[in-house]
Amino acid sequence: MKYILNKKYWAPIALLSMMVFGMLFTSCDNNDSEGRAITITKVFLEDVNSTVPDREVTFARLGQLLRIEGSGFSGLKKVYINGYSTYFNVVFVSDNSMLVNVSADTPILDADPSVRNTIRFVNDSNEFTFPFEIRSGKPAISGISNTMPNAGEIIVVSGSGLTEVSKVVFPGNVEVTSGITSDEDGEFFIVTVPNGVSDNGGSLFVQTSNGGVYSPAYFNCKRGIILDFDGRGTQGSWSTATIPGMIAPADLESAAVGIGNASHGKYVPHRPARLASIAAATGRATEAWTAGTGVDNWRTQLTPFIPTNTPLDKVAFQFDIYVPDAWKDSGYLKICTINNFNAGTWAGGVYNYIPWLVDGKSVAFQTTGWVTVTIPLNKFYQWSKEAATFETVLAYREAATYQNFGIWFENTDVKMKDVLGTDSAVEFPSKATSVRVYTDNWRIVPLDTPVYNDFN
């Protein structure tokens, strides 16, 4: 009977065989070479999950396995990576080759500058220091404080591994290499937005001491705007005489507001100045809408850059918000993909945005300038329990009688059983509120993120 070895095992088995045979053929002169001068010729990254499982490299990350070629390894007593004494198994050491794993405890930014990005090899009589870059884990971007800022404003990019940022490339291939402030722990960096960023939007590319990383492709995505109250998109409204909470064009405000990230022309006050306050237990207190049926056409506008088969966790509704007063305890924004809902609903193509509700507690929410909120479409209740695509949302809207997209301010009780979808007796009874909440630049954006390959 013949047995056929699965191809996926060929590379790791071949690699292991080469290392074992290499050690066998060089082990015979072990005693003679102890204490000899040490040389390093090449360093390889060992990764059986890669298409290149034995790749020559000039850097490594914490936790990665290295194969080092050279001479004089027999009798090796110590290996120091960035000054950290690193364990190695003598079984995998020959005079010309060795394996060593870069410990997760290896210091990076905290390493003494004199030993940072070095590997030092020590035997009884000699030592050799080899310059070699050591990086921590791959950097990642989790959020951007404002994804549609004015040129000249600063943004804060959050994530992990964002250490020593040396370059940020904005959509339109606009590079910034100076004036970047990096957090020592790599949790964020601050950069000033340059002129000339493409209105088509896209990803930020960020170069750090840990390598490169992309943001989601949602920065400055002006082609995704469905309503900005300044000419992109069309506002829809009905008589304020019959619907007092209807926000008409006359209710929009345009005074420059916001510190750090300022307003863009006109914006929506979700408590118009003509309303001194919003009473408790008021469901559809105020409302703002797009023009809807016959005017809105998401398929024509959005599918050229968001394919219809895009999973909904890769598409989001974004808007910018400014809340100059502390907002807590009561009131939230109901975001509606069509105009066909009642107050108090927690089902259908809606999402209830309650920024003051954090881990089941009421925590004051307030901003000094405009910040961006990103809500993936799979968070909307209609699609939160199914694997839907963007086509599902387009068809849902196109089948609706009233295709207006809107946001209304709702001031009803908040029950944790609705928020969590599980049994809970915790409630936040509504209260009268005069909080000021403003939004602008309503848009649909892609969340796809280019993958950065260390070896491109």
C-alpha cells in the first residue's frame, strides 16, 4: 500500500531534516572548536506557516524563531538579545548553525541604547556582537479621533505597537514625516493633517519602529457622504407645525464650534435652539432626515467603491459628533436606515447610539471638538444576528416606501435588557434634558484594511 504525504507538511519536515543533518555533520568537531572566534553570516526566520518557511531576514519580532548561520557556535555559553540573556537549547546548536527564539521578555524601547538592536554571542574565550533589528509585535490601528478633519488640524490615531512613528501617508499619497508625536507605550500618536488629502478617501499608512500598518480605508471618504448639510446629499423635512420636532433647514446651525477639530459649515443641532429642553418620556423628540425616495440612491453612489457582496462587518455608517456639555443619564440618538420605525424600538434597520452608557453605567460623555463615530452595519439590529452583505442593506432600503435615512433624538427609558438582549432589571429612567448634541457629515464608508507584509 502506498502512502502519499500531504503537501502542507513537506516544508516543515524538509526544514527540520536539513537542520538535523547539518548538526550531525558538524558535531564531530565540537570539542575542537570550543572557544573559537564567532562569526555571523546570515539570519533566517523560521515560520512553517509561511510560504517561505526559511527566509533570510534583517529583523525579527518578539516570539519569533531564528536560525543563525556562521561559525564558532560550539561551546556557546550565552546569547544576549537587546542585552537580555536569551535561552537556547544546545541540542539545536552546531558549530555553523543554531536556533534561538526571541523571548517575549526582550526589551525594545527600554533596552539600553548601546545594546538595542543587537545580538551578542559569548563563549569562554570570545564574544561577537551582531547588529540586528528587534521589533515588538506587529502594530495595529483601532481608531482615528476624526476621519474627516480640516487640513491643519490634528488627529489622534489609537492602537497598539505604534512606537516611534516616522511617517504617515494620507490618501492621495501625501506624506508627513515631521511633527509626529508618539506615545512611549505605542498606544497612540498625534499628527497634523496636511493639505491635498484625496476626497476619495482611503487608508492611512503608518511607518513605526515595529514596521508598517494600515488603517481601515475610511479616512476622508467624502464620496461616501449621504448628507453633510452643505451640498452633498439632500435634506428632507416636513412641516414643523404638525411635527414640532422636525429639524428643518432653518434649524441648522453654522457658527464655528469645536476646539482642535472644528465644524464644517452647517450641522444639525439635535435639540434646535427653538426648543429649550426635551421632556422625559419623549420618544421621537427631534428628527433629521435625508430626502429619501426618488432622491437617495445608495446603489449608484456607493457600490463603485463598496461592492454589493461586501460583508456588513466591513461597511460602516460614520458621522461626526460634537457634545460641548456633559451628556449622561438620559437621551440617545436613534439611527434609522429607512423612515419606518416607532419610538422605543430595538429591532429592524436601526441602531441606538448611547455614548454615555459604558459597561452598564452612566458615564458623562463630552467632547472639546468634533470626533468621529463608526458603527459597522452589522451592529444594526436587523443584521446583527446574520451573515449579511451590503446587497442586503441596499435591497432593504429599495423595498421601503420611505427611503429616508435619518437620526432622531429619543428621550425614553433605557433598559439594559434591550441593550444587551438578555434579562436584566437595570433601567435608566428618562429625565428632562437640555443637552446640546450636534452631528454632521453622515456617510457610508468601507472598513476593509490593507494587509501590510513585512517582506513586500
